[in-house]
Amino acid sequence: MSQEVYLTTPIYYVNDVPHIGHAYCTLATDTLVRYWRKKIGKENVFFLTGTDENSQKTVDAAKASGKDIPEYLDEMAGIWKSTWDQIGVSYDDFIRTTEKRHWGVVNEVFKKIHGKGDIYKDTYVGKYCTGCEAFIKDSELDEHGYCPHHKRPPQLLEEENYFFRLSKYQDELIKWYKNQPEQLMPDSRRNEVMSFIKSGLEDVSISRETAEFGIPLPIDPKHKVYVWFDALINYYSALQGTKYEHFWESAQHIIGKDIIRFHCVIWPAMLMSAGIELPKNVFAHGFFTIDGVKMSKSLGNVISPLELSEKYGNDALRVGLLSSFEFGNDGDFSLAHFDDFYRTKLSGGVGNLFNRVITLFHKLWDGKKPYIEKSQKSGEGWEERFSQALEKKRVKEALDVFFEMVDACNRHINDVQPWKLDPPDARASMNKLLTMLVTLTDMAEVILPESVVKMRKMLGDDEKVGDAEILFERK
Ligand code: MSP
């Protein structure tokens, strides 16, 4: 069977609109998807994103907006979807957890886990943070007794809950991670998850008695399925009953480091219990701050991806975000740095290079091309380094290879000054540059999906180059 790749982003909460943190994760996944589509064919790749809607946060946000819940959900899911459309996210499917297709599969999975004897009823007494949509231990609270992420006191709850026997899967999980070291990336995250599992797993509550909205629990409809238990199943439910079911065997989840325990402890244990194959890989990326400060509404430093895309374009948004720091690490983003990146790397780098080379062809030989072997490579292993980086999900490293190559070409023009050479040497030099532009354009198909159209036009046909165009307007 041919190789297949199924990539997913987290499904996003709809209590707010997308910010660049969400766009970062989605664009990184989209970039990996584009790489694989190019390498193994569009039909062998499936890309899922969507919205997480059965949550208390949603109910609270709907109430605050004065709308009824379904109307609010439709409006917000529409905003998420159209934001991804506007910034060039090429998802194959967009799942909403309020859809019937999802509820049906959640019921089936729940029944399998119940049938295995892994669900029991008990009273839960504990603290719940609606921001995290999770129970939180006293030892995890900050010095004020608040949730350290949401800076709010959690709610004290005492209710009847159904529990999932997570503790039963502790040894199986350890064995599974030991046997498949590549399963969870980067390594630092894997170590974190391993020590968490080894420290002892407790059973987890998977229903809420007081939740106002959500999927009724199949065995006791007064209760609602806990939002995380329902949400994780989206990756599986989106494929069920479609011709894409077989993609499940190739599932790879891209997530932020904040939701690693749900994806790397609870989710695999749920699948083990239900007798469903486990995902092939989970990659957890880091978080970024804005000018060294956490992005938050109360600080007023939240940046919309649409704002950046409108000013600089979608390609700049994508590579500007993804080259801020290595995928997997934490890092910082600043508008000043982004603007500088645009001017030096995009407008002054790639844009300038393509413009100069094509203009030179017109000046020197009326646009006529030298003969280039179709299989000719640019040498120096650029393509290999680019591909290897993306196969390891080292997105920034791949972008660095691209920009290194752009710089090398611009340096070549400055140092060699082909227009001053004798015709045969000028031909050889320009031939080399054109070959490198062909490689850069192939890479741009993955990382600059909008500009690549102009780049291909500039490269022209077998005989002549096209007209020189501006790839990135000066701002
Ligand atoms: N709904 C859950 C996920 C369920 S998946 C089965 C959720 N949603 S969320 O809307 O809060 O978005 C989570 C994801 O957004 C994070 O995991 C992360 O990928 C991304 N980010 C949110 N803020 C971010 C930054 N400041 N920096 C980088 N990524 C960020 O959790």
C-alpha cells in the first residue's frame, strides 16, 4: 500500500475568535500537509481541523453575547472556518463537535469503553477550572489558590460523575511509549509524559452532571459527556463512515504543549480500552509570547492573523510566524521583528532575487534561457536538507534552508556580477542561478503557496523566462 499521512490540528474552542497562537499551530500543520501532498500525492494525505463546541465556555460566551446557543455556535464556527480560508489553510475536512456524525461516534466509542468495564460511577469532590475545562489539583494552584493559566479561582464541585479507569492503563502506556520512542515528539515532551505516567495515574471523570450543554451520556442521559472525552474523539469520528476511514492508521496529531496530557495519556488509554488503533505520532509545539509577555485579552496584546495577512499577505503571515522559533520550542513574537523579517527576507530577499534574475535574463538575452537538464539539481543538498527537516517536523529549519539558499543566490549575483562576464561565463553563472530558482520555487510550493504562482510565471517556459514581477511589495 502506498504511504499515507493524516494530519490534525487541535479543534479550537469557539468562545473567542482565532489569534496568531491558533494560526501558528494551524499554519504549521498546513505547511507539513503541503509538503506531504507534494511528495506522496494529494490523494494520500488528509488534513483535519475544526471546532470544539460542547463546552461550558461556549455556553457562557453565548449567554454573554445575548444569542441562543445554536445561533452563537454557527456564527463562531463560521468565523473560525472563514479565517482559515482567508489565510490559506487547505484543510480537507472541518469538523464541529456539535455535528450528528460526531455524536454518533462518541456514543459508539463510549459504549466500547463501557463494555470493557472501564467506566464506573462515583462522587467527585474537587476543583474545576472552566478556562481549562479540567479538574485541577490543589498542588497545581498558584499562591492565591487560582488556576495558574487562567488566573481565576476554580469552582468547587461535588457531583456524581462517571469515571474512566485510566489507572488501569498505566503499565500498558509505559510499555507502548518505550517500544515506540518516535511516537511523541520532541524528546523533551516525551520525557515529561513518561515521568507523569510513572508518577501514578488516577482515574478521570468523564461526565458532568451539572453541564448545561453537550452530548448526553449514553448510559445515563442526565449526565453530559465531559468535553475533553468528546473532543478527543473528533480525530477518529471525522473519518468514520466516509471513504477516508483508512486514514486513521496514519494519524498524526499536532498540538500545543498545553494539551499534552489529554493527547498523550488520556487519549491513547481511551483508544486502548476501546480496542482502536493508536495514532502514529503526536507532536507538541511550544507557546509564544508577544514582546516577552503572554498574549491575553486583558493585556490587550492579542494579535489577529487577519490583521497581519491584510497588511503583509498570507505567505508573509505563514513564514513570519513559523520562522520566529523552532517548532517544538517556546519563543517570542514581535511586530517589529515580523516587519523586519518581511523587509529583509521576503521583500529584500526572495522578491529581490527573483526580480533581479529575471530582469537580467531580459537585459542580457532578451529573456531567452540557457538549456537546463530537467533532472538537474542545484547541488549542495538544499532540497535534501529541506525535505529532511520537514519529515522531522522541523519547520523553522526548513524555512532557514530556503532563506539560506536565497541569500546564497543574492551573494552570487553581487560577487560574480554576471553582466560583467564574457558571454559563456555569464551563461554558466545565470544557468546556475536559474537552476537554484527552480529549486526555490519547488520549496515555495510548500512554504509560500500564494507567491509560488507568480514565481512559476516568472520562470516562464522551456524557451524564455516570463516577465519580472513584484513578489512582496515594499511596505
Ligand atoms: N479545544 C481544545 C483542544 C481540543 S483538541 C481535541 C483547546 N482549544 S484552544 O482553542 O484553547 O486551542 C488550543 C491550541 O491553540 C493549543 O494547543 C495551541 O496549539 C494553540 N495556541 C493557543 N495559544 C497559543 C500561543 N500563545 N502560542 C502557540 N500556540 C497557541 O485547547
